Amino acid sequence: MTARLSFSELFTYAVGDASVRLPLNALSHSAGHIHGLLELEVSGHVMPHMGFFGPNDVCFNTWIEELSKVVLQLGAKEAATYTFDEGEQGQPAFVFKRVGAILYVSVAESLLSGAESDPSYQDVSCQWSEFHAAVRDFFASFRSVLLGHCPRVGQTWWSTHAQPAA
């Protein structure tokens, strides 16, 4: 049972025109959106539906914040559940459930958008400690890439979206 987070193909949008993709170094302010490929793999299964327009259009603004919340809320208790149900654009809900040393991840029906669950991704499990380590490693790598492409704006963006405990 393992966990891994990886990313690539990062881009931002032109200010005022979300149809124009720009390289990451064009990020102009901390409220700018970063998108790209983000894969959360749990025990060999990549979690589906993370990006509405496909796997290479995941919103990092959203997922950095949500993964921070998962770590903060589930790290404090050995039995807890965190559900991310954004409801935007027909997205499903994502459920992270910790039971002792094990984390279970599911793609569930959204109560906000009405999107259906994904039967292929129910209670996929890994060690909580491995998931937590994967999030920490991902955050360190992502922050390094972000600051390498846009140091000043990137630091402000990071401070805005990532929780300190992550």
C-alpha cells in the first residue's frame, strides 16, 4: 500500500482570458491560477476526475488547499473523514477517510453538483504515513518549481494557498 503525487505540464492563464494558456513564469499575481497534470496514485491506482477538462487541467490552487486540509484534519485524529465536494462543473466529491494507520480514498457522489461516484475508485487504501509523506514531498517539489519559475509572485502564491502544517 503506497501513495504518490506527481505533477507536470504546469501553466497559467492570461489575465482576463482563461482560454489562453501561458507558461508558469507568466504567473502575474498570487490570485492567478496554476493548472496542469496532477496525479494522486494510491496503491497503484491513479485517482480519476481531478481535472474537469481532463487530467492535465487540474487546478493546483484548489488541490494545494484541499491536500493541506486533508493533512491538517486527518493528521490530528486516527479516525476522521475529510470530504472535498467543490460541486463546480459537475465534479464528483473526493473522500479521504483515516482509520488508524490506514487511509481510504474514494471518488463519491457530489451532493452539490449531482455528479456520480466512480465505482472503480472506492476505498482505495494506503498507509496514512505514506500518504502524508507523499503530500510533503509533492509540496516541496511543487514549491521549488514554482519559485524557480516566478520567485516573487510564486512565494506570495504559495503563502496564499498552502497551509503551514502541510
